[in-house]
Amino acid sequence: MIPLFEKLFIEYGLREEDRERIRTDLALLKAKDRETFLHSVRVTLLSMKIAKHFGMNTRPLFFSAPRHDDGKLLVPDKVLKKKKNWGPSDSAVMKAHPVDSFKRLEPTNAFSAYIAVNHHRHGPNPYPKKLPKGTHNLSLRAKREAFEYSKILAIADCWDAAVNRNNNRFAGKRITLDLVKEVMLHELARIQPMVNQLFNENFFNEEMLAKSTRGKVNKRNLLERKKVTLKIKRRIIKH
């Protein structure tokens, strides 16, 4: 298990059964697809930082974010690990995962389940269209609060998918902070003010981007271009 998570278990006073559920599901995700596992870990830590930035309680996100993609345990590998030629049928399969996450979380933690099931409902094409029914009678107030936390989860999820995951969001373009912002404003169209605030207040910044997977690729590509340029200059000088 991740040492930092074990520390947070103690800090937040999680019951042993809750700790074990998080440990178990992260282990299952790791065995299923390491990239999805790492994404879940990064999104957990980032969502808690975003919540803190907005003055919100971070505890609900530590319960829900590690397991927000649990539904992907049911996604076939050929879809989950697909990098190219993504089609409508693949999207249809993948879009089932928030509801499947809800079904896995709701029996033991209804509030976390409602955070997870809502995290893809803040874009131009939100899903699921209809929320599933749970076994617990969560109050309307609690559901509304969970919906607010799902916005934080959605932002963390979108940032991480944009800068750390292998996808075609940027169509081969060199990634920049402005380009990431543009993508996030589109994919999180219903909560644009929150996204803008985080960029305007320098929460999302060049340093964060540089530390990301795509930021490191940018740096390697820049170094390679410099090497090529230097070789060309040397050849010109020799001739």
C-alpha cells in the first residue's frame, strides 16, 4: 500500500474496514491496469489539494477519489487499454464506469458513491444521464453536497488525464499551460468559473505542468531538438 495513504488513514481516523476497502480496490486496479491505478492515486492527492484551496473539507475526497474509477474493473482490457482508433462503441462501454463505481461504493459509503457517480456530469455531454438508485436514503442536502465535491474530483480527474495520461487530447501538439486550460474549459464546460479561478490564482501553473508526464516529454523533445540543431551548426561550420 502507498505509505502516504497509510498516514492519511491514521490522520482521518478511518475504520479498519474502510482502510481495507481502499487498499483492496487500489490493489485490484493495479492488477487490472497500472495506468488507471496511478491515475486514481494522483487524482486523490490532487483533489484533496484543490479542496483545500477552496476551503473545503478534504476528508470526503479521501474516501471517494481512490475508488472513483472502480467501475473500470468491469471494463474489458481491450477497451480500457486502447490508445488509438477510439470509437463510439468504446465510449459507450467506458461511460458505464461511473454507475458501476456507484454500485460498488454505495452499499458501504453512499456519500462517496454520489461523489464518484457525478464526476463526469460537469462537461458538455454529461453522463450518466440518470443517477442510479441506491440502497440508502441519502438526504437531498447530502446529495447536493456530494455533487459539489464531485466538481473538485472532476477538475482533478481532467487535469491528470490531460497532463499525465496517454491520449489524443492534444493531437500531437506541444503541450502548454494555455492549451491544457483550453481543454479543461471545454471538458468541464459546466464549471468553467472554478477552472478559471484555479488557473487565475496560479494553482495550476508551469511548475506543475513541468513535473507531469507530458511536461517531461516536452523537456526531452526540446533537448533533442537542441541536439539536432547543434549537430547541424557543427556540420555547417566544418563545411
